[in-house]
Amino acid sequence: MAELPVTFRAFRVAVEEGEVYRGVQQVSLDDLPAQGEAGHVTVAVEYSALNYKDALSASGNRGVSKSYPHTPGIDAAGKVAASSDDRYEPGDEVLITGYDLGMNTPGGWAQYVRVPADWLVPMPRGLNARSAMVLGTAGFTAAIALGRLESAGVSPAAGPLVVTGASGGVGTISVALLAAAGYEVVAASGKPSAAGLLERLGADTVVGREEFGTAVERPMLTAEFGGGIDTVGGVTLANLIKRTVPDGAVAACGLVGGTELHTSVFPFILRGVALLGVDSVNVPADERLAHWRTLSALWQSARLEDVAGLVDEVGLDDLEEQLEAILQGALSGRVVVRIAD
């Protein structure tokens, strides 16, 4: 690899007197964690991605990023540029999701990141920097959710599984992952225009947001679904729980519809429904690699890159419009961010 530059391009966010300023700047390698720290690896980033958490960080949300100026980007993929850990050498292809990247550690919306070696995942066979970022934290979260459901005993025999917020990043990959695993998939989305995309990804049925998004006072509803993957939270999650069959399960991984859950204990104590939390940040290395191998197999079998409408690719200079769209719930599919020149 070439010698590291003194400065490099990064999308920076500053908060001054309550105002948020953001844009591409030249920053110094000295702004990254010290390379001299044992086990740290510098990665030349080729691709990153846009996630809802990135948009919050880029909006000055101190619940995500405590100090500014800051570089968002909770996902990154590229090649090792320098390493103080024997496991990695310059030129190795790697990806990073989760941990503290893009939260308080300078993130993937930059030409370079520097992180502990334990955060890295060797690039799985069948993936490259771009395809890994099409999947990114969204795909990783979907893979964890499916693993949690199957560990709870859910199988295709349990009945259809619902994916809420199905046109979003986690939702689209969840639809494809469940369909590839043999499940009948019901995709719930507030974007009628996304129906074709969801069907191409494998959804058997596409329903509107109101199917699960309208508050219902009854403590239980007709049991119709084996469970599902909820990316919305709030009323939507409560209604999905109420409609889950005995011994079914729902994996919860989102909050765009609300952070509070108002329901009763009846689905849990009368039907044995399981509510499974999904955390994609602090996953052990061996489990992390296993999920990425699952995603690599999905990528190769489902040809996700060929699904029209799934991926929008932008450069660092084009992020502003995408940030506003994701905050307003107006994005469908995945946005990958091209970092390398």
C-alpha cells in the first residue's frame, strides 16, 4: 500500500451554539485514534453506507455521538493501509460494522478510519467492499434477527413472517433473507411505490403501513403469523405481537415508529409469544463472522445487486440530500456511499 497521506477527505459534522454544520473537509490523520496503540489498524475506506443512526449523528444527536466535530458512518469496507496487529497486513480486504465506529470513533464517511483490530471482519468470500456495504449494518441486523427467530424455534412451518418497515434498509434485506430461507413473507410498508421492489426481493404479500400501524385496544387479535422482524416499534410492534401464533416470535430492531411499547402480557402468557431484542453493536467475533457468511451466501444466491431499485450509490459530496430523505422516511432500499476516488 502507498504511504499514508497527511490529510484526507471526510464528511464532518459540527455543532456550534445549537446550529449544525456539515460537509466534506480535509482532515488530518492526527484526528484518528493513535496508530501506536496496540492492535490498531488503519483502513483505506472504499465504500460506506447510509443508516438511520448515521443521519441522527449527522443531525447533532448527542444520544448517538457525544462530541463534535465528528465523522459519521457506522459501516466501512476497504483495504488495510497500516496495522499494528499481526492478524492483518496492508492490502487485506476487511469490513467494519457496529462497535463504536461512527458514533464516537471517527466513522466510515472518510477516506481512512483507524480502529481496534478486533472490530474488523475479514471480507467473506463472495463479497467485495461495495456489496458488503449494500448489506452493511442493515443486512447484519437482519441476519441476527433471523438467527434469533430460528433459535427460538421459529421455522417456515410456523406460518408467514411479517417484515415491518419493509422498504427501509433493514426491511429490504430482511425480506430477501427470509425468502431465501424458505419463509412465506408478508412485507408491510408505507410506500406503495416500493411494492415492486419488495416482490422482486421475495415478498409473497405486500400490505400497507396501516395494516399494523393503527392502534387497537384489544389485548390480542386473531393469530395469523409465525412472527416476524419489526423495524418500526411502537404501535406496529404491539399489533404484530397480538397477531402472532402460539409459540411464535418477533425480533425487534427498530424505533422509527416510537420507543414505547404499549401492550398486555396476554400474548406472552396465553400464546407463549417471544419478543426478541436485536443488538448489532456488540456481537462476539465468531458470531459476527458466521452472520456475515450467511449474508455472503444470500448475496450469491439471490443476486441482490441485480434487484432494480435496491441500491442507490452516492459520493461524499452528495450525502446532504440523502440525509434529509432518510430522516423524513422517504428512502427505499439501500444507499451506499462511494469513498474511494
